[in-house]
Amino acid sequence: MKTYEKVFEFLADPTKETFLKCRELVINDPEYDPYSEDIENMQDLLNEGKFEEVIQYVNVNILLSPRAHIYKYFAYKELGDEKGRSIEMTIAQIIFECLEKTGDGTKESPYMITRISDERDLVRHHLNKQDVSQNLVKDGDKIMDALTLDDGTQLYFDIKDPYQRLAFSFSKRNEQAESKDEEKPHKKKWWKF
């Protein structure tokens, strides 16, 4: 749990530097998966009324997710826990503010996200705008998502770290699948005599 505690050090001093330092802890964790289904799992638990399970749901993939903390806020609200509710909303708000400090949403200075879901969380829940499309943009060594908003403007998000982790995960899964194939004794197909 020590790593988890270190991730939240930015809460005491919510600057761009402290947030990015904590973000590094998350993206360098071996369990980090920017495309994990944890947010969907939490939403399902919330919809099923399993509020205690939502509160107990913790792993590296949701630590810096504003939506995860908003879900925990709703779970605490349903349980009548004002203190827990207040803490989770404060964490979500500080994460939003720190995400905004990482850039200005332009191609030259994109926002740096930890999870792909952070893009829409920032746009919809913090900036109160709607996105209508998303495009992958490669510009030199930058890898970004460009979200076009309903007012025609675009916001850019630096997804280099999540993108590279996805490529690494695919490579790792392929290696594991190949090694499993090699371990299996090859049976003759029934139609091959």
C-alpha cells in the first residue's frame, strides 16, 4: 500500500511537478493498464448498489482517475458518509485541476493523461463541454488524441505513455499466447489420418 500512499502526495501540494511525479509512479507500475475495465467495473458495482465494494475498489489503474473518485463519492453519499464523500470529491477536483496544469490542451502543449478515460472526464465533467469525435495524431515523437468538441474547437491529450503501454501489453500477450501454444502437445486434427 506504500506505493498507493506515495501516489497521493500531490494532494498536499497540487502543482504540475508533484502531480507528474506521482503520475510517474502509476505509469511505471507493472500492473498499470490505461485501458483497463476498472472504471466500468466500478460503475457496475455502483449500479448494483454494492457501495461498500465501490469504496474498497483500489488498484493502480484508478488512483489518478477523477471518475473513479466521483464513483466513490456517490458510494459514500449513498451510505450517508459525509466525510468520505467530501474527501473523494476533493480528490477528484484536485486531479482535474492538476490535469489542467499539465498543458493547455493545444497541439503544442497537450494535457497529460494517465487513463484514456481521463480525456472525456476532463472535457465532460470539468470543462462542461461535449466531444463529438476523436482522432489519433502523431507529430514527431508526440502521440496525442485530438478531441473535437461540439463548438468546433479541439483539445489535445498526450497519450504517449498509455499508447506505449498498450503496445507493450499486446506484445506481452502475444508472447504469452505463443509460449502457451508451444507448451501444448499438438494433437492431430480428427480429419487428418
